[in-house]
Amino acid sequence: MAKFTDYHLRDELYQALDDIHFETPTPVQARLIPVILQGRSVVGQSQTGSGKTHAFLLPIFQNVDPTQNQVQAVITTPSRELAQQIYQAAKQLASHFPEDAAPRLGLFVGGTDKARQVNQLKSNQPQIVIGTPGRIKDLYQSGDLAIHTAKTLVVDEADMTLDMGFLNDVDAIAGAMPEDLQMLVFSATIPQKLQPFLKKYLDNPVVEEIPVETVISSTIQNVLMDTKGKAKDELIYNLLTMGNPYMALVFTNTKERAHELARQLKERGLKVAEIHGGIQPRERRRTMQQIQRLDYQYVVATDLAARGIDIPGVSLVINDGIPNDLEFFIHRVGRTGRNGASGTAITLYTPDEDEKVSEIEKLGVKFEPMTLSKGELKPAPDRRRRKQRTKSTQKLDPTMIGMVKKKKKNVKPGYKHRIKSEIERDARNKKRIEEREHMRAKRKANKTR
Ligand code: AMP
């Protein structure tokens, strides 16, 4: 098994890893850290939750030269929240360096005070730039941020960057950088439309497809629930309150619905966080921090706003409706049951959405039909007993099928050791969850005092 010490990193980085209790590299880190350290370009097909942030941050921190007062690495990411998340991880690493040798970080995202940033840049250029493509491009084009000196460009969540129409900005950023640029592209899927960009900038990259088992975990209960004839908001309220979920995430298809549902749930007395495009960025950032601090037990979100954001310990995911883009279904359900923890995903549907359910099943997803009765989930008749399966016309994306398929379990030598470490990892996770529960209870007690 790979060890962080295999990479011969700076002592400061080992102290930082120790501090956050990262004991062994994740598969993405084990595969990519050595090649990134060598200076190679990489396409990492990976998800949030795979540990990709440290797969690129550790080599960047290892290679940054504190004596050079210029931009050495640029990290772009399509959402402000993600940029903030990466910035926090980078700050944690930097905090272990001596003050005069700590890499200088710059966070540049839309919706923040540009004039102040321009002023700061006049006296000092950051060595590591983290931000959203539009703001970084603006600051470069106005001559304030000198990114042409960067040796490494990270394009995080490339597919989402493309979806949100920011790829041109990234193109402008990459175009400003040296010919022999090291480019690290991370993306959950590699859509066809991304290929011209990859071809333009990447010469013989290391392409790593991350094991797909991380996406939909086999440890979750995957429930399908017919809402026909039921009051949906009431049902969602009952599902959220039937147990005491550690963290519940409800996904809606539109920001209007997210807002309306959150309002309904708040009216019934639940403390609900909203993450969707209708919430101002500043407010969204604050809410995200509160979610990370476990101030909320319930979150209502839309896909784009929540995608890529790591919310640890999600124990219940509710799909208010089936998303139009089936890939979102996989991302939503993949939020629970991380790292072998248990979880429940409940997808609400009406019989006229049967075709969409069949499409999801074709990806290899297995649903348990259930109903809520007297505060408990009870098995319900299979919907196929009532309805003939409809034929589909939509073509399935092989990447998505791959995301769902479980890895074949081969029993190889050493499996006992692996099982043992899996059990230990599970126990560690549970302990972390217990500690958080304890913290939450303590905070609650303090508040009511
Ligand atoms: P990421 O995919 O980079 O957003 O990381 C997902 C989660 O895994 C974050 O909460 C990280 O702090 C955590 N993580 C990343 N690498 C490791 C590691 N080697 N050991 C333990 N946890 C990790």
C-alpha cells in the first residue's frame, strides 16, 4: 500500500497531513501525486470525495519556490464555494511552513471586492492563485495578476466548467501561460465537448480513471417511493424526521422549488439550510461554512449549486424529483454512504416518470420500492407489477454506466489485511461521526443554557 512518505515531501507537509489525520493516500493521490511531482500533465477522472484536492495541492506546495516572488501555480474551479474550499485546504498546508517561507496564496472569485484585490496585487503577487475563471482572467487582462509566470495550471471540475460556460475563460488563462505548462485537469466525466480543449493543451498526459466504486456506494439503502396521491411536502417532512439523520440533503430540480420546499420545512420548525442559485453568493458562502460546522441537520439544494461541494457525513439523501440529467442522479445519491459508511437515498417519483426510473435502472442502479407507514419505511409492491415497462429512446452514456457498476470482487492474497484496514477505516469514520454528534449536542446545550 502506498504511503505519504514514499513521496519525499517537505517536513512541513507531513506535519500538515498529521494535523488533519490523513494517514494513507487515497487511490487518486497514490496514482497521481508521483506523476504530478515529476511535472507531467494529468487528466484525472474523479469525484469530490476522492481526495483529488490534495492530489494536486501537495505536489504544488512541494514544488513552489518561496524565493520567487511570482505566480507559480493557478487553480481554477467553476464555483466560488469550491474555490473557497480549496483555499481553506491550501491555507491549512501553508500554516505549517515557517512564516517567511510559507507560499503566498491568493483567492480570486467573482462577487468580491476587485479594487481591493488590485491594490494588494500592486505590492505583492501571490505564488499560488485559486479562483473562478472569470475573475482570474479579468485580473490577468487588466495587467494586475501576472499569471504568465505559472508553471502549473489546475482545471478543477472541468465538466462543470464547461457546463457553466467558463471554458473560454480557462482557455484565455491557459493561453497566457508558458508552452511547457503542466496542466492538471480533474473532471467527474470527460464529455466529448471537452476533448478539443484537452487536445489543445495536453501533450501525452497521464490519464487516470478513478475506480468507479466511489460513486454509488454498496452500503446504502436505495429507496424508490411513489408519491401519487400523497402530499409531497408533508411526506418529505415525515421522511426527514422519521429517524434522526446525522445530515440530510434534499435535492430539487429548480431553485424555485428548493426555496419553496425550504420555506415549508422551516414553517414546520426544521432548521434548514438552502443552497441554490437564488441565494446570494455571500450568503451561500456563509451557509456552506455553517453546514461544515454542522449547524444544520437539513440542507435543501439544487444540483449545480451543490455539486462538487464536500458535505461530510450525509446519512440521508432525498430526491424531491428525478433530475432531467440522469448523471445528476448518480452525483446526488453518491453523496451518502461515503467511505463505507451506511446511508439511505430516497427517490420520490410519480408513475408518469416511470421511463426515467427505467433509465436509471439500466445504469445498474437497484431500487427498493418502499412506502412510509406509521413513521417507518415498509416494502411496497414493485412498480413493474402495475405497469408495463416502457421502451426508452435515450442513449446511455458508458461513463455513467461505469460510475454505477460495482467493481468485481476478486479475492486476492492480502485480502485479509485489506478487509482489516477497511474495518478500521469504518470504525474511524463512525468515531468521527460520534464526535460530531457529541459536538452538536454540546453546542445545542450551550445555546439553550
Ligand atoms: P476531496 O475529494 O479532495 O474534496 O476530498 C474529500 C474528503 O476526503 C475531504 O474531506 C478530505 O479532507 C478527505 N481526504 C482527502 N485525502 C484524504 C486522505 N488521504 N486521508 C483521509 N481523508 C482524506
